Amino acid sequence: MDLLHVVPGFLIAVLFMAAVPGPAVALILRRAALRGARATVPVVLGLETGLYLWALAAGGGLAALVAASHTAYAVLRVLGAGVLLWLGLRAWRAAWVGTPQPEAVLPVRFGRRGAFAEGLLVQVANPKAAVFTFAFYPQFVPHDSAVLAWTAGLGLLQVSVETVLYLLLTLAVGRASRWFTRPVVRRRLEAASGTVLVALGLRVAVEAH
């Protein structure tokens, strides 16, 4: 199995997975609708940095340890659920109060760093990411090959593809951000996105290993 045989199948799988809604897509849609495309780019970069860290962890064997350890998985699950619930409750609060989130009035540099950190934390604290990378990447690594090098390369390819797709999504949603930021529409969007994030957080919290 060489590179020419691996890449097509890997890309098809990545495209299918990127189209499945999850915490990453929910986070991107909410921020792009309320903050615009430019403010959402750091979130995308944070999410994809987290994904690449999990890919490297899979190549180095760390993801396998997390997937096999009930304690490590439980800790990560609680952390991931907590992050999603916090984001969801914050969105609910914004819908109830009807005022912009604090980051909207902070300096741009701080806002970008916070957005990047938010995306990174959502991805790194996702226990399913550990299980996914552990189960997914080995299928495309040839036998008797350098596992870490192959996994790092495949991870970079996945990150590149997803970054392009998510930035296109960000641009499309960001174009309508003026409509989404109307007070009534904004409050409904905050309530809806908060509900989605809370539901995802609860699912992560109750899902078995």
C-alpha cells in the first residue's frame, strides 16, 4: 500500500466526516453568524490545531492509551462535556439578556486569541477525537512503515482539507451576518445554538466508552 493508494480513500473518508454536524460545525456556525467570517477564522484554526494534536497523539500511541483507559477517557469526557455545556449556557444567557457576548467589545487581539483557544479546547477536550484518531488513522498506515511520520502526514492532509471546507462555510455564513445580528434574529440564534451545544455536551457526558 503506497501513497497513491492511500490518499484517495483517505480524502473520501475525510470529506464524509467533515460533512457530519458536530461541536466543531456548531461552534463555527454560531460565531460566523454572529461575528462574521473574519472573527471566525481563529476558531477554525483552533479546531484544526486540536485535530492535528490528536493525530500526532494517535501516531505516538497516546490516543490509544486514552481510548483504552477508562479513567483517562472519563476525565476527558467530563472536561469535554463541561466545555460544551459552558458554551451552550453562555449562548442561552446572551439570548435571555439580549446583549452581545463580552468578547464582542474586547480588543481584537484578545478576541482572536480567545476564539482560537475556544476552538482548540473544544477539539482537545473531545474524547471522541481520541477514539476516532486511534481507530481511523491506522487503517491508512502501511505495514512496516513509520507510524508517526505517516500519521503526521495524513493528519496534515485532513487538517488542510477541513480548514478549506470550514473557511468556505465561514465565508458563506458570514455574508449573512448582518441579518443574523438583528436583535430578534440574534436572540433566536443564540437560543438555538445554545440548545445544540448543551445537547452535544449532555451527549458527551452520558455516552459510554
